Amino acid sequence: MTHPIIEDLLWRHTSKKYDPTRRVSEQDLATLFEAMRLTASSINAQPWRFVVIESREARERMSRTFGDKFPNNQPHVFDASQFILLAHNPRYTRDDYAKVVDQQIADGRLDPENRQAAFRSFVFAEMNTDENGDTSCWTRAQTYIALGNALHTLARLRIDATPIEGIDTERVNEEFRKELAGYRCEVALAIGYSHPQDDYNARLPKSRLAMARILLRI
């Protein structure tokens, strides 16, 4: 199959080693961040927060969170162009959704007189809230949609990436408590450009299960 989208996805791989001398341009970063902002979410909840680690100080803080865990991922903190924390709101409330509704009014998507009616959609959030007010099961899933959207966007831009669940989540959330502002991070994303010699994964052929194993048309 030949198509630009397929070519992009065949090109991408999970980078195992970054070239620390190369950095992503501000123009490409702006495209990535806007694509992440435009990610789809259930009831348009947008229950996420993205913390971009760039400065030397922030990288050192992130590096310290690894301790003895996941040592293979720690070098990405300094070698990658950016290291992004993707966090979700673990207690998504009606007040959070009100910000979405009011933004829809500001953007002309919703008439002001229909503001109250718009909250009917919030019932889906309530269905995914436990007796303690925890919405993590739902909001975490939405954040992974943003991660997938980011990976595709980066492939289109020919920027390498590494999705990372191998972080010490408790230490990360404590270290960046101020920046996360109540949101919770359980996955990160390193972006940049693969090391031309040391990223062994860049040289390996793409391998996926056959279409017939995963797709059923009925």
C-alpha cells in the first residue's frame, strides 16, 4: 500500500537513543502542541495537562525521579529535545466541564441560551466517577488518545519519539506537584532525533501482526 499516512507510520519507530546535539524547531513544536490541544476526547472533556520539560533544571529534576527504576529510560531526559509529561485529571468535576462549556460559547459552537442544556453530556462523566469522586479510569484513557495523536503528528513531522510508561509515577507526581496542579502523570513522551549510530531500533524492520489476525469486517 502506498499512501503518505502509511509511509509516515512505516517510518516511525520507538527511539532507543537520541542525538543530544539536535533539537526540535519552535515551528515544529508549535505544530505538535496545537495538534495535542486539538485531540478528541469524550464529551470534549479535555481532562489533560501537558508539562514540557526543556530547561537544564527541569531535566535534572526529572532525572532524579528515576532512582533505581527504569534506568534505560533515564538518558532520554537529557538526550531528547523535549521530555513531555502527559497528565490526567483524577477528579474531573462539573466545574471542570463548565470551563469546556463556556469555551464552546466563546468559540461560537454553543449558543449562550443553551448553556444549561449542554450539561446533559456531563452524565457520562458521572457514570465514570466512583464513590470517592475518582475519575482516573476515564480521564487516563482520554489522555492516551492525546498520546496517540502526538505520535502520529510527530511521524508526519519526521520527529522521533518514545512513549514511556517506565517512570516512577509517585516520585514524578511529587517532584512536579506544583506544575501538575492536581493532575496525575502516569506516562511521558520523549521527542527529538534518533542517534544516527546508537539507536539500534531505527535499523530494524517494522513488524506487526497480519491484518487478518486483528481486523474482522462483518
